[in-house]
Amino acid sequence: MSVISSIIQTLSPDDKRSFVALLKQKNKRNDSKNITLFKLLDTAEFPEEPDVKIYGKPSKNAFHALSKRLHDSLIDFVASKSFEGETSEEMEILKLLLASRIFFEQKQYKIGFKTLQKAEQKAKRFDLYSILNEIYYTKIQYAHVNTTVELKHVIVDFKNNKTALQQEENLNLFYATIHNELFKPDRDFTEVIRKTLSQFGISITHDLTFRSLFKILEISNKAAHITRDYFTILPFVEETYTQIDTKEELVDKHLFYHIQILYYVANAYFRNKEFDTSLHYLSLMEKQMHKHQNKYYKRFFPQFTLLLTLNFNYTGNAEKAITLIEKFDDTSHKEQITYVLDLKLSLIVFYFQQQRYKEALGIFNKLYHSDQWYTEKAGILWVLKKNLVEVLLHIELDHIDLVESRVNSFRKKYGPYLKEQGERRALEFLKLTLEYYRKPEIITARSFQTKVENTLTIPPKEQEDIFEMSFYAWLKSKVYKTDLYTTTLDLIHSN
């Protein structure tokens, strides 16, 4: 049942209405229960004894068959929607290619070449090398029936396109190889990325397409996110971005990729605490989001808002950051669940830093899914931060019973993972936090203060992760009896 529920959660409100309408259209009997089951599963919690709720009595077999039919209907619906939403340009070009082949088979050569030429022009515009490969293959196959076609020129085009296609395939191999390395501990990912690029014959030059540069920056950003080493990866990100040709016609042609690339660059600078530069690239990103009648504005708005509010918060504009997230309508962006969850957790942290603990807890209590669900949607690092923030919240609100239980639960569930990943600082942070909570007077002991500084910081300071520093700032504010938000800013900007 969790599979069906998970599929339903991927649907937007409009998709759900469309799916229910489709079921109504298909149902031949008035007593069909598929819509009832759909609505039952489209809830926050999985219901107990769903067969009884639907049939009024235990009916395991009937319920199993109903679930199977609903599952198959959902898969068909999602697949159909995917084809509808598939890059319309690709579908249009494939239709033109297919039509041209039909015309050739019927010996309608003139209309066949005219249709094929139209397909070629469109495919070139969007760098669709695999489709172009089929177009040139068809053109060569029928070149003998058209005296205006210069076969040697078509062969040159075919070979050049083969080279571009091979480069794209090499890039996919590079992407897959780096993904395979991501969760291996103690890796210098800048070196791994460079070696893997060399392994597949890829050079960071102007010859690379927007899509290629996007993939390289995407995997670099992912590696830095997992290792939290944005300091080492930044020069590589800068080097890659300088190869992007920002000519207006090229930017408009690859608008989606360009917006995402600007986000990756802005994020890399933010994580390196270069806030002015990050805000500069965010400004460029917003400008691109407004192009073509805001074509991609909604798609990128959640991640843009997230990075903008983080920049505001860590440059002393906490209230501005909080107001922006409070106004954010997450119901309109359910398809961007990862960024929506990041925004919720950020708001909790911002409230916490402003000592608005009850408001933070109010948001927290609405996060009712399991850690496993959140790991699937937002990643393990998000879940770890969520659990750590929860412990600090209960300490500040003096929820005695909850503090110990949450710490024990965290150690049991995530201790082995953190040790395996060489991430012992989170466990040390918890240990010191618990020491302070059990015996608050220890905070004034010089031995405890030294332990805090030596255990929770790593040199050099500029390489410290901004989010880890935020946790360390909490303990430091307790040691020196200073305001948490001021302590956080002082720590970050002292670099």
C-alpha cells in the first residue's frame, strides 16, 4: 500500500482531479470502489483495516484485487502524463522524422525531404544528438533519390553529430561513475571529478553544451553537499562557469539549464560564506526566471527562495528571511518537496536562533512523517539536522522527558552511520550538549569550554561548514552567555 500512497504523493492537485475524472469515465459500474480507495490513500496516515472501511467488512482478497487495479491505473496515468509533458520539441521532431520515413516508403520523396529538413532544423536547435543521428541516417539512406542533396556534406554532418553524441554518452558515463563514488568516505571529490573527466575524454571548454556543463556542475554540487566540502569544490565550480557562453541567443535556447547552473554557482558561494557574490548570482537567476513570460518562474521559485532566505539570515537580516518563508505557499509547490522541506527546516532554525522556541516547535509538530519518509524526500543530512534541532528545542523548552529519549533514539538510529562516515562531531556535539543539560553549571568550567572548542571546530575556519557552525554557535552562546543569533553571525563572519 505504501507504493500506491507514494505514487499518489507525486501527483499535483490538478493531476489528482484529472485521475479521478479518468476513473469515473472508465468505471462501468456505479459501485466501483477505486475512487474510494484513491481518496482513502490520499491522506497523511495509512488507515487501519482499509478493506473494512471500503467494503464494510473484512474482504482481504477483494481489497488486494482492487489495490492491484488502482496501482496499474496510476502507473498508466503517470506514464501518459509523462508523454504529454515530455519535451514537446522532442515529440514533435520524432513525429516529423516518422512522417518523413512514411513519405519515403510511399515514394513521396519531395515531401519526405521537406519534412526531414524541418525535423533536422528543430533537432539542431535543441542539440538532440540521438534524434539527429536518426535524421542523418535517413537522409543518407535516401540521398540517391534527390539530386540536390550533397552526400559528402551529409556524411560530414553525420560524423560531426556522432562526435557530439559520443561526448554526451561519455558525459553520462562520467555522471554515473561519480554517483557511484559519492558515498565512499574520505574522498577528494575535486580530484575524483577531474580524473573521471579525463578518463572519459571530457575537457571543460567552450565546446561543451549547456546541458553538459549543467551535468558537471550538478554532480559537483551533489558531491559537495554530501561531503559538505564546498571550499575545495569552489575553484572547480568557478572554472566550469567561466566556460559558459552567455550570448543572449544561447542562454534563451538553454534557459532551464542556465537557471539551474546559476543556482549551483550561487549555492557554492553561499556555502563558502561569500554572501555578496551568492546574492549577485541569485539576482542573475531571478532575471532569467522572468524570461519568456515567467516560463520557469514557478519551477525554480522554491529553491531560489531557500537560498535567498539563507543569505538574508546569515547576513543579519533574519526577520526579512523569516517573513519571506512565512509568506511562501508550499501548497503551490508540492512537486518541489525537497526544497519545501528545506524551507520548513530553515524556518524552524531561524525561529530557534531568534529564541522563538514555541513557534519553532509549532512548525516541527507538523512534520508528522517518519524519518524514513523524510530521508527519501530530503536526504539523510536533512534528517540528521532535523533530529539535532529537535533535541535543542526540547532543551530550551525544558521538556525533561523528551531530551534523553530523543538523544538515545538518535544515537541508536544514526550512531553507526555517522561513525561509518567518519562524522563523529555530531555525536560529540550531542555528548557535550547532554553533559550541559544534565549539569548546567559545567558550562563555566574551563575544561568543558576547552573541550567544546577543541572537539567541535576544525582548522582552517574558512573550511567550516556554515550549518555545522550554527550548531556549534549554540553551545558557544551557552558557554559565554551571549545571544545565539549574534554569536552565530560573529562566528561566521569572523572568517
